[in-house]
Amino acid sequence: MLLGHEGAGTVERVGDGVQSVKPGDRVVLSFRSCGACTNCRARRPAYCRKAVRLNQFGQRADGTPRVTVDGRPVLDGFFGQSSLAGYALTTQDNTVVVGPDVDPVLAAPLGCGFQTGAGAVLNLMQPAAGSSVAVFGAGAVGLAGVLAALAVDVETVIVVELSPQRRTLAESLGVRAALSPDDHTVRTIREITGGGVDYALDTTGRPEVLASAVAALAVGGTAVAVGLGTGVPAIDLADLVLRGKTVHGCLEGDSIPSVFIPELLALHARGRFPIERLVTEFSHRDVTEALAAQHAGDVVKPVLTWP
């Protein structure tokens, strides 16, 4: 099985029928979608009805294998790319052309993690300037959400995170408060905001954290869950109903990659989305070191490079 997602690089060759990409183009690789199902036609490609087959089982849309070795299928095409390699075989629908001067090291995480966090804020929440947002989990997804909230002048951004290094980073990015989670987290958020936040983003996938995110909302607030975990959150139905709160799931930032990735790069070019603060480059030979640094909280988003 060939793994890897969030790839970026330069196109070397294209097939005869390819029209939107040409050799020499700088590209960012994102998820695949069929483009023809009900959800794709509704401009919600992350919820493509063929997404699992296209992104996890190394198959073309017609079900045939993409790669074979000695006549036997190889499970490739993870996230439509299997980009933990010197070359990646992709398709037009998940290959986003960007400017020739775009740094692929910074751009690669836009294909999934940064797109997920930023899209949850910009595409789904759409917070007004002066509003408040709490982000639970300050990994790559959560901090991308933080940067997106700050980019649209959210007045109060609060981060809840276990890692002291990442809390310090969040503070340096400009959040109002970076809290270590404890039994008083919800009460502290309510005290800071005078009653609760307008929006909460849960990136952890932990049911108890999502429950805290909902509890920390103000009247009419919205909690967005992007983390994939197991279990059932213990959400207080009386609180949900009597205070008009909303809980919303969100996949891949509810984005159209070919539209949203260039928008994020434009924000970065204007200095409004400083993703360089989150990215650390490693050679692919140092993958073990990269994973250890990420697990220790010293690195937010390690990006592997090939010569």
C-alpha cells in the first residue's frame, strides 16, 4: 500500500486527455471527487458519494485499479495521490494549479489539514468581525482555524490545548487566551467572553471535548466538529434547545479545493494567513524524526520533501 496525502510539487507529465494541467505547472494535491453525483453537483465535493472508493482504495471511478505490479493491483491512490513518494499519480479533479512562485513546502498542507481548519471557519462559520471563536486542539487543523479567524478580524479567539509549546505558539499568533484543558475550561471561556463564544471548533475528535465546545457556546452559538473519533458526546439537550445552539459536522472545510486553496494562498500573500509559522520542513529520510517532533508538540506540521 502506498500512503501519503497533502502533496505539492511540479507536474512532469500529463495524459492525453488532460486539459486543466500541463507540464511545468506548480500544483497542490487535494482529495478526489467524481464531479457527477448529487453532492458534487451541489458544490460539496468533500461529500462525494464515491469519495471512499476514490480516496482510499486506489481505484478509478469505474472501479479498475490505477497501479499494478507484475499484473497484480497495488493499493495506491490514498487521498487520490499516495504522495509519500518522489512521484504521485493524480487526476485533474484533485490537482490544483497555483502560482509558479508558491513554495510547495508551505502549500502542501493546504490540500487537507489547513484547508479543513480554515474552511470550517471561513466557509461554514463565516464569523463576523468582532465575534468570538474557541478552538479546541491546537494542531495543524486547529491553528489553521485560528489563523483564519484572525484573518477576518474575529475579536476574541481562545485556544484550548494540552501542549504548552502549542499554547505558547497560539499566544504568539494573537489569540486572546490559550487554556490548558481542565474541569473549569467551560467556565473560564464564559468568563472571558461574558457568557460564551459565538463559535467553537473541535478538532480533537473526542466526544467529551465536543461536549465542552457546545457547553462553551453563547446563546445561538454554533459548534463545528471536524475531528474523526469514536464514541457519543454527552451533550445537554436542554442546553442545546433552550439556548438555540447548533452542532455542525464539517469535512475538508466544506471547500472546493480549486477555489479555496488559491483563496488561502492569496490571504498568505497579503500576510493575513501566516502558515509559515506552522510548517517545519524535513527530508523524507528523516520521517521518524519528524513524527517524534510532532508527537512531542515541538512541531505543528512536519512536511517531508524529496529532491
